Amino acid sequence: MHFTQEEAGSIRELLDRVIYSRTKKEAKPLVDQLNFKAARLAGGDIDPYLVGKLREAINHAYEAAGRVSHKEDQRMFCDQSWHVFMRVLDEN
């Protein structure tokens, strides 16, 4: 499976929508979409380390969803995992 910039943009947009969801319930269908995309990548030729970084980003985005006191920390962790995912992906 070849991962395109369009797919990367779609995933990043979903991550942002999860982070800024008003509630975790509102974020759940978006997280399900992201997990489906991660599972598809895991079944392809993407390095498992990269899929792990994407799953980390998804988990941090979900932790940031809703009204939580640690939203900015979780958003930052999501961004860090995402940047590692994209950087390593670009190197391969």
C-alpha cells in the first residue's frame, strides 16, 4: 500500500477534529475512522513503528477531546507523534 500526501492530510484533519471535539462522545466516530485507517496501514507495507506512532497520535488526540484540563499537553503529544510519523515516512 502506498501512502499519499492526500491520505496524510486527511488523517491530520481527522486528528484535529478529534482534538477540538466538544465531547469524547462526539470524537468517538472520528477516532473509529482513524483506527480503521491505521489498521489498513498496518496491513500494508508501512513499518510497524510508523503505525505505532500514528496510533499514539490517535490516542493523544482522543485524550485531548472534550473539556479536559490537560488538552494542550495531549495536543502537543499528538503533534509530536504525528511529526515523527511523517518524518520517518518521508525518509522511507
